[in-house]
Amino acid sequence: MDAKKRYIEGLSLLAKDDLSGAVAAFRDSVALDDQFGLGYLGLAQALDRQGVVDEAIKVVQQAIVLMPEDPLPHTSLSRLYQQKDLIEEAEEEMAESMRLQRAKES
């Protein structure tokens, strides 16, 4: 099995609101390739939708390690921090996301 294939399956399951199936697919994805940042982002989104925000935060932080120049993980982390009422941290992550986006555009 291939990490990208399981990731795509996870997205499909997430779209069908099969959160348990999506979490399993995304976990498989990162188990098959622990350097696949999008797999971690998918897993974090599914965990967030299950209400497991603390674990979703840890998973997004791993995506940031793997994708340091990508603004998307920072945006995701900002949103998760907002849910936890960690407003200062959320603002810092959004600022970093915006900085990275501007850098990509220039």
C-alpha cells in the first residue's frame, strides 16, 4: 500500500463524514511514510472533527516540522489554537502563515 493512496482514501472518507475511517486511513498514510506532511494535516483535520483537538494540535505540529515553508499547517494550527482559546498563539501562527504566503508570492 502507498501513503498517498491512503491519504486520498482518507480525504474521500472525510468528505463522506466517516471520521473513524478517515482517521484510520490518515494514520496508515503517515505510518507508511512518516515524512508525508499532507498525511499529518489530513489526520489533524479528521481528529479535529472528532473533537480531539489536543491530539490534532500535536499532529499539526509534526506537519510543520515536515513542511516548514508551507503556510497551510500554520493556518491549521492557528484555527486549532482558537478553539482552545489560545488567542495569542493563534495570532502568532496566523502571522507566520501570512509571512510564508507572502514569501511564496514574491
